[in-house]
Amino acid sequence: QGVDGTKRNRAMVMIQDAEKGNIENYIGSLMQELGDESKPEGSRVLAGTLLKNTMSSNDMAKREELAKRWLGVRTETRQEVKNMVLATLSSPKKHARVVAATVAAHI
């Protein structure tokens, strides 16, 4: 694994802990990162992918669980996510637009 593998594993644990903690804060942080034009495109794509993963899964049982959790998020937060995703669809950054479209498809 090496140093990069160790860092990656630590980062994944931190991400999983954040998601399991306060889901509203987690979603809010990902939403801000994705929607911020000043952020590097790679971090925006990662944030969008993680945001999409809070809503959807290839596993049907997990997908239902995530859908229930998403509906448990405050209406205001869900609307903010929708608004940010729609705004990001007009980003000048291609990869940000693509990941925003992917998130939109899973809302």
C-alpha cells in the first residue's frame, strides 16, 4: 500500500465518520465544495461523487435506506442541494457540470 495507500485509507475513514455523524453538515460541506467555482475541479468532482453516494447505490437494499435517509434531511437542505446542483450545471468547468448532472439524476 505504501504512504499513498495509508493516506487514502485514513481519508476514507474520515469521510465515513463524517457521513455517519451529522448528515446535514456532511451534505452541506459537499454541496459547498461542488458549487464553489474557485475550488479545484478534482475536489469538486470528488465532492459531487460523494454527494451522489449519499443518495444512491447499486445495491437495492442500500438504495432504499439512502432514499429514506435523504427524505429525512431537512426540506430546506434538500432544496439548497437541488438549487446548487442546477446552478453547477452551468459551470464553465466541464467535469463539474458532468458530476452535477450525475447528482441531479440521483436526487
